[in-house]
Amino acid sequence: MLQDLITANRSYRSFDMSTPVPHDVLIAAVEAARLSASSINLQPLCFRLIEGKEACANLLALTGWARNLPDLKLPPEGHAPTAYIVICQDLTIAPNPTRFNRDVGIVAQSMMLTAVEAGFGGCMIGNFFPDAVADLLSLDIARYLPQLILALGKPDEIIYLTDLLPGEKSAYYRDEQNRHFVPKRRLEDLII
């Protein structure tokens, strides 16, 4: 059910590298993005699929992970994503790089839910330098501006959701056993 997929769709930062994301799952994710809503139906987003150990390692080196946990190296050594999707904006269709940020969020969520439905998971990464990513991927940055990176793989960690009580901090954290906790505001605190 959709609610189960949404609950399972967490920001995973540790993956089983022995289980690659199949190419057809990446294609299904792009198809989900293609069918998703787009502001004024302009559809300015396009996608670069990253597969293979070397290509994934090269892209991983250009990304920053888990800003709330600066003392941890994430993903841990030997637990990196096995695929990526780089969401780019085609500036020849929509030259304003911020105008379609909502579309980036819409397609990213659609793609992540598609991955979760197929038994995978990932992390949306906004901490990167678009110029460096475009250079690595041989993208013409004057046309294809990287907006968001989806790191994908078979998660090998469990993420625990907890209720966030009024006055508590919303930052995710890890306990002494390296278990990852994500506080979520309670339903009764969200409805105005």
C-alpha cells in the first residue's frame, strides 16, 4: 500500500554492495518521473543514470552525506550505493534553475517510491557542486544543470521513526549502537 511505501522510503546511508540496482528498476523510476506532474506541464527535467562500480565510486566522491552527523563517514566504507540517478534541468526548456524546484521534488519522490516498491532504497543528495558533477558526467552544464542526485541501492540499515514532541529538536541522530533515528512531528501537531 502507498502508506507502507512512504514509511519505508527513508534516507538510507548504508547499502549492501553485493546487490546492484537492476537497470530496469532505474528505467521504471524514470518512467514514474515522466508520468509525474510538472509545473505548467513544461517537463524540463531529464535524467542521467549512473551504474557500475567505478562510475558510482567517482560520483560518490563528489557528494556530501548526513550534514547532521559530521563525525561519521557515510556511507561507511564498503556500503556505498550501487546506482545513482542525477536529476538535471534542461535549461533550453526552462532557463530559470529555481523555477522548477518543486518539479524536482515531485519526480524525486516518485522515483524513490518506485525504488522502494522494487525492494531498494536510497537517499536524495543536494550536497554537491553542479559544475563538478556535470564535468564528471560530461554534461553540457549550459544545457543540463544537475539539480539533485538520488543515491540508490539495497539498504543494509534500519531507520527508526520516532514521535517528535513539541519543543524537541527534529535533527536525525544515531545512538551508541549506531542505530539511526528520525524524529517526525506528530499528526496532531500538523493539522491547523
